[in-house]
Amino acid sequence: MNAEICVVGRCRFDVGIGHHTYAYCELLARNFPVCILPTEPELRDRDEVVLPSGRKIPVWKGQALKASIFVDVLWNGAYDTNYELTPQDGLRLALVVFDSDLLPPEWTRILNERFDGAIVTSPHMRDVLEKNGVTVPVSVIPLPLNNEPLLRRPAREWRGKTRIGSIAAFHPRKGADVLVSAFAQTFGDRDDVELVLHSNLSFSRTVENLKRQIADLGLRNVVVSTDNLSDEDKSDLISSFDVFASFSRGEAYSIGPREALSAGAVLALSDVGGHSDLADVPGVFLTPARLRLPARYVEIDNRVFGEQRGVVVEDAAATLKRAVEFVESGRAHETRTARRAYAGALSFSRMSTAVAELLEPDIRAFRRDAPQAEHVSIPASFKTTIRGGLAARGGFSHKRARVIQAHDGGFFSLFNTYFSHMAWDLKDERCHRTLPDWDVNRFLERQNGAPATSFCYGRPEDGNAWTQLFEPVFDLTVEQMNDGDLLYANAVRPDYPFNEAREPTLTYVHAYRLYKTPQFRNFRRHYNRIYRDHIRLHPELAAEIDRFAADLPTDGVLLGAHVRHPSHAIEQPGEGMAHTESYIQALKAQIRDKQLEKKGAPDWKIFLATDQESVVRRFAEEFGDRACWFTSVERTKEADDAKLMGGGAELQRVQGHQVQHLMAASVDTWSADLARQVIRDAVMLSRCQSMLHVVSNVSTAVSYMNPDCELIFCRPGEMASTG
């Protein structure tokens, strides 16, 4: 599959700027086909680059693209032209990190002239860009972290000796000298506190000065490391810290402290840039940055760009002391779950949708419950630029949507099939929406002249029958739901139309196994969350149900009974099915057990859902006005039921006697009203405290419409709770 998105960046993944490449390649690749263009010339002739996760990303070879993201240093001096590598035939975005309050003017010019949008890692960076004259729209996306391995590790337990650690580039701006002085002032003579300083990226003069400073201070409890640590060794080191400290003069984001939060460490930081974003996390201590210092960048032609803020050694020492006391008092242990939870929100898994949203602005309409980390902000102007730019280039061509077509089945067979696909597709990062195609004309075309046996839920002129029953999904309009070209744009149909590979016990005869599985309760609650997020009844249908429910006791007990036609026996375990008298006896037992007929008992009613007139008559005889049902419903006639029951077991197992089969026989009797009738019954059943039921698609739907409704499976002569 041709990749239409290119990440341009550095492939040394053990340093911060290389992590940009890793994060954007990994997360975009989870959602789109992606390629990479390394800024290291020696890597561009390769066929692929392997990420630390093991994912293979093909190297861009000049094919047409729809979008590119440049994630290396934007411009690093007079001879740096890496930004010119960004392919010019698609949308161009740049990830911008800088740790001063003033951008190099070259950066502003490059962003405005060569890119369509900018991405920054902290809200303060958006302000810096705008203050410096950047006119392209700017989004804030905290840098995603590959911190799941740290989050899986057990947190360090403090055992009397406190370890303070720091992992940062040994660059003069990072303030390692301030940290050493502050440590010496507070803990220099203590054997129960130690300081570990590490960097994979070091500037030799800075390291020499740091070691000389430690020797001059006579510190024997400070370790300096410049080893090139593996990911595992680095995680071991981070996990050994009780306190992570950094008193740098400026931070566009700062990966190290957030990795330390993943391990549960307490933080002692300068109150600058990306550090300040962590102010509200328990166990994070910020040091006021009172010193105004010129921001000199030796690597950018030794030029000065604006100011940075330094901390006074005495302030840093006080912050270290507070952090260590927090550990030694036990409060760090009490609050570490909150620190790890904050870091968890920045993990690759939880940031996937935020990164995808940069290039698929409407994806959250589908992934409504996708996590949203603090500070994520993609403004309307950015989304407009992306939508317009992609539309002008024909949009992405790869398949990233699924369409679930109406099949010849009962209404809740259609609904459960679609809804189950949606529930599973929400977990599939390569699927960006799942849409129902219940267009009656297209259904008839697929039938190719064969008569329908069950489908009868709309007229050819209704278009997509979904719009007659529910509000459009994923913020689409009715017109869009009826636009076949839009439904099928970049879409595929599922390999397993009924989702039987992913949810084998969902429908038909298998549902009894679902009801009995220990995971049924979790199934109900999981599906309910998705149902509440995405499904809205058509307003007129919702109002009709509410009018019916208004006549029922608001504080009383509502018992439900779903009595199915006897021909459904073939779907039941052992082909035996409870019918009217079994339900009546089971309801009487409930009334007795709940003591509903005793004086002072709450008011109560029975809601009946059935497709047989004979059942309505028996319930009226037995329960009088305590029983209620919808009156405007297509039901089988008593004479037809009597004939069926008198024909023996074999006749009862033959399809064709149910309302859906009778109505499906002629397109002239098809109507969305037939679906409305079934939906009304299911919604009212879901509002009951309990429901007597047998195996049915309606029962399955009710189970997740309200996971707190007690489901009681009704057998001939017995009943049993199914959850």
C-alpha cells in the first residue's frame, strides 16, 4: 500500500530529537500508511527504517504524497537546510521545539513560507510562535512517550536512602551546575542521599566543568554518567530515582521528567516552559526562575535569541529539600498513582488519536471516548487548513472506513451486527469510521431478484433507513448518510459480515452461550458505553417513547416480559422455548418474591413486548391494567397462532409465521414503522428493572442498552437469572 504521509526526521532514536521521529512514525503508522525520510543522508538509500518498537517504516522514494511532517530541528544555523527535504507536493507541517522566548527570525520565515501549519508540544510554545510573527495555524500536541514499559514496572519503594536523578543533555542551558550546587548545599554531607546525573548527549566542555565542580565541592555522593544506555538500562536507571531533578533555563517540553512520572518519581524542576505544565501534578515541586539570561545557541552560529530564565542556587536547594522531605514523609507513596496516571495519558497508546486528528480532523466524532491528554489543542483554523489542503489534493486514497450493509434479517439482527462492528472497529486504529448502509434500493440490488424473508424495515423511497430511526452517526448529516458515494469513499466491507470472527456468540442460536459466559456483565457495560456515546434515537421516535413512559409509575417497579413467537423455538437451547403461560407464572413468582401486592409496596406495572395478539389477550386477562403494551403494533392474529400451535412441533419450527416474515413477503408492506415498533419495545424493556426473555437479538440489545436491567432467562416451567 502506497504511503501518502511522510515523516521527515532524525533516526537516532536514543536522543530527544530522535524521539520526535519515533513518536510520529509509530503513532501515524497505527492510523495511516506512512513512510519516512531520514535527515541523515546515509539512511536515505535504505528501503526501510526499523523503529525501536520493531515496526518497519518504508523510506520515501519520491512517490506522490498528501502530507508531510518535519520533526527535526527546524533550522540549526547557516549550513542547515534539512527543512528543504520536506516534500513539496502535499500539505506540510512542522513540529517546532525551542527553549527561548524569541525564535530565530529564520524560523519564522521558514514556517510562514514553507509550511502550512505548525505543531508545538506545550501551550507556551504556541504563544512564542504567535508573538514572533508565525502566521500559520498552530496546534498543541504534547510529545507522546514510549513509556508503557515504565508504567508496567512496579514503582520503587523508598527504603531509607533517597536517590535524586537527572537525565538531560549535558548542555550549559540545562542547568546541571545549578543542580550540583543545590545538592551540595542541602545534602552534600549526607550518606543517605545521592545524586545521579546521566546524558546520552554531552558537550565535552560541560562534562569536564561538571566533574571539576563535583571534585571542588568534595562530593562523594554524586555520580556522572555518559554511557550510551540501552532502552532497558535507561528504564532501570529512571526506575531507581525517588526524585527527578532539572533546573534548566528553558524547556519546550522536557521528556525526562515525564518519563520519571511514569515510574512514580517526585519532581524538582525549574518553573519554565514545559516544566510549568506539570504544576498541578501531586509531587511536582517548581522552583521560581528569577534570573533573566541571554539565550545563546552555540550550535546556531553562536547567536543569541531572546532570553531564558535561570534559578538561584538557594531556591533550587529549597526545592530539592521539599521534594526529599515529600519522599521521606510517605506522601510520595500516597500520591504516586496520580503521577503515573498523568504520565500514562501521554503514552503512545493513549495519544494515538490526538496525533491522528492532526491529519483526520473529524476522527473524534468516531472515537468519542478516545483519551485526551491535558493541553492538547487543535484549533478550528488548523482543522480548516487540513481539510481544505487534503480536499484540494483529492484526499487520502487508502481504505480507512468500513461499511456495514443491511442483510436479510430481523431488525435487531441488523442493528446488533452494525453495532458490534462499530464496537470492535473503535479499537482498530486503522479504521476511522464504521457506517451503516441500510439503503433499501441498494439492499434490493444485492438481493438480485431473490425475495426477502425477514427484511421489511423501509421503503425504496426512504433511502438509508437508518435516518428514519436514528440520528446520523459521527456528526454526519442526513444528506451525507444518504450519499452512497460518501458512505463508500475509502471504505471496505468487513471480511466477516456478521462480525462472527470477533464476536462469535453475539446473535442467533449462539447468544445463549453469551448470556451464560462469565464475561457477559463486562460485555454489557462495554457495549453500553459505546451505545451511550454514539446512538441517538430519531427525535420523533424518542418523543413517542417518552410519551408512553410518562403514564407509568416514576418511582415504582416496572417488570418486563419479551414473549416471542413459538416459531423461534429453533433458536433456543434444545429447541425448547417458554411461551405465554411460563411467562405468566414467572411474573407471578416475581410479584410474590418482591412482595409487590402487600400494603405499602411501591406501585408496579408489567411492560409486555410481543408480536402475538393471543399473548396480549392472556396478559390482559391475568394482570388487567397492571400490564401495558404499545397498541399500534403489527401482531399475528389469534386464529393464525391457533392454527400454528395445532400443527405440531415440526410446523412450529418452519420460518414464515412471524410478523417480519409475513411483512417481508411483499415490498408493498415494507415500512420503517415496523422497525420503530421493535425499537420502541426494546427501549421500554431496557427501562425495566428486570426482563423475562429467551434467546433473541432483542434480548441481546436490551442487555447493553441498560446493563443494570436484570435479565431472567425463561424456560418452560422454570426461570434463571442471566445477569
